[in-house]
Amino acid sequence: MTEKGREEFVRALSERFGDRLKLRSAAGSALLVSVWPGGSDDVRYLARLAREYGVPLAPRGAGLSLADDPAEGIVIRFDLMRNTRIPEGDEDWAEAEPGALWLTLDNELRLRGRGLAVYPTSAPRATVGGWLATDGVGVGSFRYGRLRQNVPSVDVVMPGGELREVPGERLGEILGSEDGSSGIIVRARLRTRRADADVPFAVAFDGAGPALEAAAGALEEDLPLWHLVLINPRMSEARELGGAYLLFGAYQAPCEEVEAWLASLARRGGRVLGASEAHRVWGERFFPAAPASPVPSVIREFVPLPRLEEKLPQREEHPYQVTFSRSGEVLLLALQSHRSSRGRTHYA
């Protein structure tokens, strides 16, 4: 970009965004700015301006992904786009802008006896737009699968500024685009579920083998569980939940099938935790376990269920969490430990 073009470009941004614009660098011909749009019209303006001046766009969420900011272009921050809409009645969807936090939206739904079908294990910090870009497996995936299967539609600003509604079955054309080249999601309609009868459960095991056998049985029997996850003793200790392998989750009660399955696990050596303990374990479902500085690295793998048992011994020295999905794939998240200056071991 020429010096004159750069001046025109910055002037146009400044006139539109004022103090919602931050010039981060202007080295040589490269230019890097951060912009905080207030709505979809602002995003459309950015898309048109980016095309006119040949500047790349880089939408960013809460900063939980591994994507670095570019060396040049427009970094779009969605902190000001956090609006949500929950329709009245028994509609099975809710709307959210990309900067909305998953847990905030789920809490709003819970006040009406509903909840999100699926949300990330990083829900307290993750934004709707950020996790949409990863199409992950999370809380609720045992029943509802991957995120993309639970998004009826999204509103997308296409390159050049056109606003378009994209149905859920075509979401794969948008998801995973960290540079905005396939479009920028400015609003999403998300599947919801009845959640006023959720009951947490937790079962402790002495080894990973029996816990994995129990999870495989739940998948094979297609039990009506909403969520199912396994943590190893290192993760259990990090969350102050004891030192066992914990298989836990939630289901809609009453459910004779699930209650019979839990009883069978108790007969086979599992220790079914009481209601108060199960609620405490459920409260620790989010990942990572707790803030740490410096933040440790996270190992993130999608693994077919039949291969999971061979993977886990490689991770036993680290705290790990396994989230099961109805598709038969699992998400394995493990934390790399680090030592503080006082010699203490910390995780996330």
C-alpha cells in the first residue's frame, strides 16, 4: 500500500470507529490495526474497505486459540458484539453475536428451564464466534455431537460486505476460516434443549480400563446421557476431587436406563458418588482446571474411541480430560505441567 493509500485507509477507519480503533504498527508498507465493531453494519463496512484497499481481515475471539495475530491487516475484536436473543415460548434455538460468552448465554437460558445443546468446556471464557471457528466437541456432545450439528443457521458478512444467511448444513464452508476469507460470522442461531431436569452423576474407578469400558458400553447402548467425560487421577487431584479416574456427566431425570447402567457399574467395581459429590464434580467440568501463569501448553487430539486406550498411557503423567461424542470420536485434552520459581508444579 502506498503512503497516500495508507493515510486514506486510516482516515476512513478513524472517521468510522474513533476510539474503537487502535493503530498497532505501520512499518514500511505494512499496516496493522485493531478494530472493535459495534454491530454487523460495522463489520460490513470493514469488509468493503478491506476489499477496496486489498487489506486482509483477521477476526479474533477470546484469545484461547493458537492463532497469532497477523503481521498486517485488520484484526477484528468482537468485545462489543455480545448481544443475545432468546425467543419466547418453546422455540428450540437462541441467537448470539460472536462476542457473547457461551456460559453467559447458557445461564440466561437456564432461567427459562432451557440450555444450550452443546457448549465448549472453556465456556466461561470462550466466545460464540471463537468456538464456531473450531467446530469442536464439548459439553453435551455425547447426545448432540459436534458443534456444527447444532447450529441451524448463521448470518455471515461475505468478502466485499454482503450480509448472507447460511444454513447449518453449509456451515463447513465458513468454519475454520481464521482470516475471514470465507466470510465473518456476525450472528448465530444455536440449538437449545430442555434443561430443567438435569441430574449430574459421577463414578470413581481405580483404573482407566474399567472407566473406558463403561464409557464404551454407554455409547454402544446409546444411553440417553447428555454429557460424558473422563478425567485421570492427575486431573482429579488438580481439581481437588481426590485421586481416582472419574467418569461423570449429566442426564435428564428420571431415566431408568441410566439408573440401571449406574447400578451395573457399582456391581463391577465402580464407586457411584452421592448427589452432593456428583454436583461438586459437575461444577469442575470446565477445562483447564484453574488459571496459571505462565499458561501451560495444551495437547489437543481427536481420537477414534477404539484407539483411545493406547493413547492414554502416553498422557498419564499429565492431567487429562476425555470428552465423548455420539459420533464415536473423543476429544483428548492434556495439560503440560511447568514448575514455578518456588519449585511447585502448576497446571492450567
